[in-house]
Amino acid sequence: MTAELVRGQNHPLSQARLEIRISAGTPIVAVAALGDDNGRIHGEEWVAHPGAPAQPGLEVPRQAAADHRLAVDLDAVPEAVHRVSVLLALPVGGTGPVRFGAVAAPFVAVTGLDGAEVASYTITGLEAESAVVALELYRRQGAWKVRAVGQGYAGGLAELLADQQLSQAHQLAAGINDAVSQGLARSVQAPPPRTADGDRSRQAAAPALGPDQGGTAPQPGPVPPVSPYGGQTPGGPGQPAPQQPPYPGSAPDPDAVTQPSAPTAGGPIDYSHPRRQNAAPPPPPPTAPPAAPGQPARPVAGDATGWSMEERLYNQVWGMFEDLARTTAAYRSAVDFAESRMDKELEQVLSDPRSRIGGQGDAAREAARSRHAQLVAQAREALDRDLAQLAAEADVVEPALPPAYARWDNPAWHAYRVPMEIPMALRLGDLHLPEADRIRIPMLVRLPLERGLWIDSGPAGSSDGSFTDSHAMSRLAMETAVAHAARLLAVYPAGEFTVHVIDPAGSGAQPLVPLVQTGVLAAPPAIGAAGVADVLGRLTQRVDLVQMAVRGGAADSLPPGFDTSQQLLIVNDFPHGFDDRAVNQLRYLADEGPAFGVHLMMVADREQSSGYGPLLDPLWRSLLRLTPVADDHLADPWVGHAWTYEPSLVPPGSHILQQVLSQVATARTKFT
């Protein structure tokens, strides 16, 4: 599995012989440098470049090109080498671009000799820089790792090599540029494409790409190709969807194999079926005018790929989440790099007794702090630019969200109507990071729920430093559970979602009023040990019946009148009123229920259930923990962030919850 790195992230290497593949979209120069444990390059013989393409354990290309392959043998590098840096630079003196900000972001991948990717890194955030340290392979405690660096230099290779403490930096940079210029002068340009009639046989022999293959179908005359979706042809610009289960396209046409399309007169043969639709989602239609040159693109709601507006908005929200994660990770990495560099420079100053005191030492320390402040300021400037674009996108996307994705204060709820089909996902709250407190990313989970929810009612401090007592937390936790349950009821079609409540001590009576008064519950909340046993017994039996029917291939043999809707069980004040049998049934529902239409929502304090010992640990691990107050407890293993979660609650004094639930109850009456 490939590790997609962000700036500052590292990944272990399990093999010594590697290839480093580079793709930049424009000719660039690739250089590899060896460094000691302090990162210092001892001399020109420690650098592999187009003028000297082979060094111990390294081999680089001789010319500038858009795609490169570097060979690295970590077992063959000298013992004094602890770091191998991959350096990229734009050629000087030519007609090409002079800064990385004018070209596509370079992509670097570390692969094995078989071509399998180990780690990859897209170098984003470059502007005026013309040289960059892309990756470094470094030795730590006898093992090698790869780290994404992405440190750019506006002064080109000379400044980059000088920063690596190479004394002959300017002479070596000039030699590399001269070798590249000679290589370009000897290169032969590609021949122009043949358009004469003599090449017509070649065109007819190769199948043309039709609309279903990422190309455009040939049309007679000057008429431009038309996409079957009325917009641009597939493969156009569009935000990529996050990692998620793909949505299948239309079913294949049964005639696709037996009926080839007729050839178009005067052009190549089109082998695609005329009625086959695209396998990939269509790109979004261009709904906003292009931005002025030099200005960021204007954000548009639904500006992502997808078959419907709902799917486009879902993909756009996930794209915003990924963009915020990336830009924040890049900023934090840049700050860490600036601090480590300042510490290293200060350590070098203090290591020499002659420079510890006096004007020389003070000047060196001041220079180190000044460079640190400059790097941090540059990183903050890049972060603020990205955050401004994300904030503008959030301001456009939030009002356009459908009820399932919208906050309770969104006007979409005032135009609510009971839906006819289940949406893709559901909003459970908002996510944000401390560097971008203004930007709120909707936390969307796919439907049907794949795991239960745990609303933590334990005492905890909120993200703003305030604390809430245990009684208030229990009430807030139950209000949060009611808001989530009401949203689930509202986004499902009438009669396709049923809610049960277990409230053994009756402590949740006040927060449960909206569900009870509107009559959307399957039955009044169960109280006491007898009520707990009754509800758990019925739901456990339901899971058993559906499980046996599905596994036996007889899903149509369920008893007459069997409720096939999705079931949600809200458990308040656990473990009050639960004996050992009830606890085992609860664990069974948490493990087996989601696959067979029974979902669990626990409102509990984990500390209060510690009396059961480790028996309930698997239960808590199987549930998604949410909090009734803002708390930074959601870990992101992708980039290592701790996201602050805020629940989606009804604004104080609003009656929207009762209005929505009343419509649900009315639609359910008509349905039955």
C-alpha cells in the first residue's frame, strides 16, 4: 500500500534498492546528494548530477526531462552517509518556466525495482522557487526512512547547495547548468504530427476513444464533440472524489458486444457503443465565469464530480476536508522545520567556545532567529492564502447543502419535505482545526450507518476551556442524541426508519419530549429492568431472524407483517438497569446489528460502566465516540491531526425540530 506523504511526514523503507520516479510536466533537472548525520555535503564527489550522473549508490539522468528515474542503492552508499537528498531544479538560460509556481506541482514516488510504490509526495505550495529539496532518505538507528521535505529556494541550485553547507556550491551549480545546456543542445526535437492523407490507414487501424473511454466521438464536419451529459467531455477539470466506495454507473447495454457502431464517414472508426454511458461520474457543469488572471478561481457549490448534485456536494465537502488537512499539515511542518533549523544553527554557534560570547555570537543568534521568523512568516502567508480560498468556498457551499447535510439553522429545513429515497450521507456535526477556527467542515457519514454511535456523557472540558458538570453533561448528551435521531428520521422515507428508546431511570424524559409528543417513536421509552429486557429481547430476535434468512438465501421467508425498516436503539443512562444478560445482548446488537438493520446509539459515561471490567471494552471500541460539547478528540491518521468536533444541535428557542418531526409523523400515518 502506497503511503501518500505530506510535507514533513516520514515512512519506513523495507528495501535498500529503490527507484525514485519524478513527474513534473515540464523539463526539470534531477540531482541526488549524499549528506552526513548533520546533512552536510562534504564535496562535489557526494553529488550525482547530469555532469557526473553516477556516485556510490546513486545514478541520475544526464539531461533535463519531464519524467525521471533515479536509481538508489542504500547498501552501496559510504558508511559516513546518513542522508540522501533528491533535489529538483528548473533549467536556466532557456525559454522554459523560471519558477515552480508557473508549472504543475511535481510528483515524486519511491518505488521498488518491481515498480510497486512505497511512498509518494506531491510538492505543493511552491511559487517563486526555482529549486527544491523534494525528498530525503535518512538513516535512523540502523534503519532507513523517507521524509517529504518540499523546501524551495528562489535562488536556484546555488542557494540550495549552499544551504546544504557545500563550500563549492556556486561552482557546482554552474557546472550542472552547463551540463544540462549541452545536453539540451544535443537533443533532437520530436517530429511534428503527420496530417497527410498517407497516414489515414494508421488512424483507421487504431480504435478511436469514444465518449465512454475518456475521449470524444468523431463528428462529421466542424461540429464540436458533444458529451452525453450536455456538458464538457469526460476527463475535464473537476475535484477528485475522496477515498470511498465507488458509485457504479449505468448497467451495461446487452447489445454493446453484438452491435458495433457504424463508422463515421471521412474519419477514423469509432468502436464505442452509441448508447453506452460513461463509467466515471460526469464533471460539474461550468456555472461560474472564469476568474481574472492571477486571481484564485471563484468557488461554486457542487463544483466536484458526481452523478447528482447531492453526490457533487458530498465530494466537494470531502475535498474541502482534505484541502484543510493538507494546508494545515504543510504549515505545521514548515514551522517545525524552521524551529529545528534554528535549533541546529544555535547549537552550532554554542558548540564553538569562541563564539559563545561577544558580538560574533550575538550576531549569529540574531541571524538564526531572523531566518526562523522569515520562514514562519512565509508559511503563515501561504496558509492564510489557502484558508481565504477555503473560507470563500465554505460560504458558498453551506447554504446550498440539502437537509441531510445542513445544520439545523439552515433555511433548507424550513422547506423540508419527507424524502422519497435515502440520501448518501448524514451530517453529525462540524470539524475544525485551531489554525482555521472560522472554517467549519461538515462531518458526513455514509448511510446506512456502518457502526453505532456513542454520545459521551462523561464530564469533560470543552475546547474553549470551560467545564460542564455531570448533570448538565447528561442532559446535553441526551439532547444531542435526540437531534441525531430526529435527523435520521427526517432523511429516511416514511416508514423506513424506526426508533426505540431505553431510559431505565427516566432521567432523559425532558430531552425526549420532541420524540414522544410527535409520536415518531415505535413505543414509549422503556423504563426499569423489565423494559430493558423486553426491548433488547425483541431486537435481538429480529437480528437473529434476518441473519438466518439472509445467510440461508431465503430473505423472502420472513414472517408476515415483519418490519423491514432500519431500527435505531437509543440507550440512555447505561449501565443503570442492565444485568449481565442485557449487557451481552447489547454487545451482540453492537457487533451484529448494523449488518442486519439494527443500529445502536449509546448515551453513557464510560467510567460509570467500569464495574463490568474489560467485558465492555470491545463495545466502546466498536462505536463512534461523539461529544455533546466541542472537543478535539477525533484523530486523523492520514496527517496526524486532532480535529475538534462540534455536535449539530438545534439553536436555542427554535421549533424546527418539532416541525420536522410532525411532518415525519404525518407522512408515516399516510404510509401505513
